[in-house]
Amino acid sequence: MIARRKGLPGTVAEYEAVGSLDALREMAGHDRAAAEALVRRYERMTPDQLRHLAEPTAAPVRPGQQPGKPVRKPDELARRVLEHPARGPAMDPEAEARLVEAIWGRREQGVREAARAEASQVNLDAPLAGVPFLVKDLLATIAGEPTGSGNRRLAALTMPRDSEMVRRYRAAGLVMLGRTNTPEFGLTPFTEPAAYAPTRNPWSLAHSPGGSSGGSAAAVAARYVPMASGGDGGGSIRIPASCCGLFGFKPSRGMTPTGPDFGELWHGLAIEHGLTRSVRDSAALLDATAGADPGAPYAAPQRPPSFVDALQIEPGRLRIAFSGRALFGHTVHADCIAALDDSVALLRSLGHDVEEAHPPVDGQACAIAFVTLLAGETRSEIEAVAAALGRRAQRADFEPATYALGLLGRGLSASDYAAAARTLQLAARRIAPFFERYDVLVTPTLGAPPARIGALQPTAAEARLMGLINALGASRLLKALGVVKPMAEKTFDYIPFTPLFNATGQPAMSVPLHWNAAGLPIGMQFVARLGGEGLLFRLAGQLERARPWFDRIAPGF
């Protein structure tokens, strides 16, 4: 049995002691044997899942103490989360309304009723049965619902079938309550799509939760749900995890499925997983979703039988390199360097061999190659939207920065795209020996604390110039004037550490070990060699025990 979080009931006797077994009997159909089977299933559940099943807003129940309310049925829990998000008494209702609008996106009555109906039919033997869950509005498709991708036109087009990831969410027993906000096509490390409201960070509503999984991160940080899905093509799980004080894990390339409608995502840069408050929740979600699906272009290296079980094993004494030198971009904020220094001290106190070392990488060449691939993929997305709408691509259908990046992609040659892919593949080859010498690399997740809303948007002058070039359709002029370059440099200064490991395909995680003097989270990135998920989870579990963050709550929540 997995060791349980202190203060939560975990056995039949403990449930009897706190008066909850009657509620479990009701949930199981007034059968004591069934109720006890539920308890045994809860023994396998993670702390955050159990707490949400017991009561999303209640304090932990301790043996000998009467709980505030009984364990709820999945459909009742779904209703509570949909209609009454877990707002604390200190939260300004108007501010919360803005946050909820941006996180949830579409909350039509039909979607809500479908979620409640689905919750009432959950298989209680499924590993994550009844756990409330939100799905990022990108990549993952739900039959009969739109996948808006942060685009105003796609929000009107319904999808014909579930993606394989969604099918696995259902099989795991997750109750999908809605979709979360994302920037258009997931292109930016902030979540401020023109089609919807900007998503705000629960730790400070003036700041961004990051992106592109910003809606999911804000929902989990605000404690609306215990976990939500995310995708990571340049850091889009790790960035918002850092901004929102969450655990964010990017698996190895090929670890989770992409079918049936995709082979590679962004030429292998992108992969789906999720954002959670606890390490164990992330491991449980990956247990439920890992593995290639039929027709996958490749599969990740062999994984352990259970990532959750791997958490019970200490990581041992690891060879850890640390670096505060920007891999892409140029600058790293002093708060991030201070957080790195503190992490190094923590790792040494845990018995690891830690030394400063920098991966061999030509950051400028890789950054140019990354933008080249992204431009090509963006143009392909624009053409796909046009095909779905049944007409030619029009600039009014897209945000100016998206359309400009697509114009740049239209002006690229096939050899430009192939050369960019080769540059990133060779970077992975050059970095691989570094991870033979070291088990783990640790860096700040970001180059700066969470950005203020709007700070990373194009300047007024950049926006005017993009508007003119977009109107002219002048891809050559766009390239000649270098309009995209300053915006890319601003972005890479903010995310200098994450994109490289999308290019190499290695597993990487952001761990919420630090908050700065302003009370904003500062995440630390840990990277292992390809297939090193088990090692990272074991290390994350050790860090979580040494410096717990689970009960650290954003003000007002």
C-alpha cells in the first residue's frame, strides 16, 4: 500500500473513526463489502484526489475528528465544481469572475449537464474514478465539442471523435468538466488570446499564469480542480507550473499518445500531460495515459510498471549538474539565480553530488531553428483552419502575431524547414554525452518571475508594422525587416531554459521550490536523459518531502 498523506483516513477503521463509512456505504449502494472495497481503492489514490473526493473546500479530516461533510458522489462533486468553484472568503467576487471566465472558457449548460451525466456513470474501480478534471482547449479532442485552440473561428467547429488521450482520461475515471484557456495555437508563454479574456495568475491577478497551458495552471492553483491537462511544445506545461506554484511534468517524446489525428506534434517538439499540486497526482495521471497508440511514429523508451510505485523508492545519490546560464536568450533574473542557489544547497543537503556544468549548445542557432519550425507549423495550422472553414485563409481569422508568424512560414523553403529540424536533432546528439556524465540537470524553469499581464505582447509599434505587413501579405518584407526577431528574443529571454528539451525529447519537470519577496512562485527545472521519468519522479518525491508545497495556497483561495 502506498504511504498516505498524514491526516487523511486510509483504512476501514480510520473511516469508521471519523464517521465517514456510512457515507461510503451510501455511495456504494448500502453494502459494507462494497464500501470497504472503495476504501481499499482510496488507499491507492493520491492525497489531492482523495481530498477532492472527500470535500473540495474542506480542511483535511483527521482520525477521531468529525468531518464537515460526507464523501460525495462523483456527479454531486461535478455539480459543485461547475457551479461553485472553490473561492476563499478573501477573494474579490469581481476578480474571481474574471479569473473563472478566462480559465473555463465555454461553460454552456449542455457541457455542464454532460459532465454531470458522465460523472454519474463513472466506473468506481477506475484508478482516478470521479476526480474532477479540466482539459486544455488545444490538441485534445472531445467528440461533439469544439477544440478552439484559442482561435475565434475554431470555437464554432465541433470535433467528430475523442482523441486517444481523452479516451484514456475517460477510462481512468476522470470527469471532464470543461476546457481551459490557451493562447492561439499554443504559441506563446502567456495566455491572453484575443478570442477570450486573458487568464490571470491566482497568486497575483496582475500577473500572467504563463502559457500555453495557462488556463489549466490557473484552475489547479485556484483549487478549482486537483489536476488539469496540458501540452508542452516549448515549455507550455513547465512555464505555467513555475508561474503558478505547481508541479509540471513534460514526459519523454513518445510517452503519451498523439492519435488518431496526429502523428508527431510540432515535428516532435510537443507532448501532452498535465499540471498538478502533488507529485503523486502527476505520476498517477501518467500511469493512466502513458504508452504509444496504434500508428504512432515512435514510442518512448520502456517505462517502469508504475510511476506511482516508483515514488516509494529513494532516488539514491545522484550526480547533478546545475546551470544558471541561459540556453536560449541572454538574461536571467536575479530572483531565478537566487532560487537556483537555494535549490543547489537543498540538493546537497539531501546527499547528492552537485556541481556547476553547462550543456554544450549553440543557443542562437537552436533558437533560430526553433522559430523556423514554429513558423512552418503555424502556417500549416492556418491552412488547416482555412480548409475546415471551407475558404482561403484570411488575416481577420487570426491574431496579428499568429498571422505574421504564418507569413514567415509561407516564405520558408522546404530546405529551410529541413535544415532547422536537422539543427535541433544535432543539438540533441551533442547534449546526450552530458547526460552520461550527469544523472540530472537543474536550471531555473524561467528566466524571470511571472510576467505582468500584457508585458510580453508585441509593442504598439510592432503591432502596427505587423498589421501593415499582414495586410500586404508580404512575407519577404516581414523576413527582411526582421519583425519577428525582437519578439522572439523577448520570448526567449523569458523562457531561456525550457525549449531545448522539447528539441531533445528529454523528460523535464518544474518543481515549485521557491517564492520570491513579492510572493510570486519561482519554479526549478530538472531534466533527465530520455526515458528517465522514473528517476525524475523519485527525485521530485524526495524534494516534496524535504520542502512541502502542497498546502501552500494562493492568497484568497
